[in-house]
Amino acid sequence: MLALSISLVSCRETTDKAKDAAEQAGEALEETGEDLKEAGEDMMDAAEDAIDNAAEAGEDAMNSAKEAGEDAIEAVKEAGEDVKDATKDAADKVSEKAKEVKEAVKN
């Protein structure tokens, strides 16, 4: 009877230990799942930030290129106006000289 009693106690202790171990394993799996979920969320946040930063950098580059193009167009316009003014001045001088020569020939 004593052996049977000891055997039952030993089986109960083993069952309790197995139950505790299973609970601990379940808790560890749950914590691991939560950690993985959190790591995935952090990774998604980082990816979103990287995409936002890349989009912003692309937009900045496009704006800079647009501004540079506008500056170049303005510079070409100004140069064209300078050439136009210089050509008009030169034509006026030639016309003046032609008049002077004409007057000098007449006299």
C-alpha cells in the first residue's frame, strides 16, 4: 500500500511539473510572439520613414532641378536682351556714322 501511495504522489508531482513546464512554454511562446509582432511593427515604421524620406528627397531634387532650369531660362533671356540692346546700339552707331559720312560727302 505504501508503494502504491508513493507512486500516486510521484505521478501527481510529475503531472504538476509537466503542467507547470507547459504553462511556462506557453508563456514563453506568447512573449516571443509579442516580441516578433513588436519587431515587425518597428520594421514597418522604419520602412515607412525611409519611404517618406526618399519621397521628400526626390521632391527636393525635382524642385532644385526646376529652379535651376528657371534660373537658366532667365539667364538666357537676360543674355538675349543684352545682345538685342548691343545690336541696336551698334546699328544706331553705324547709322550715325553713315549720316556723318553722307554729310561729309555732301559738303
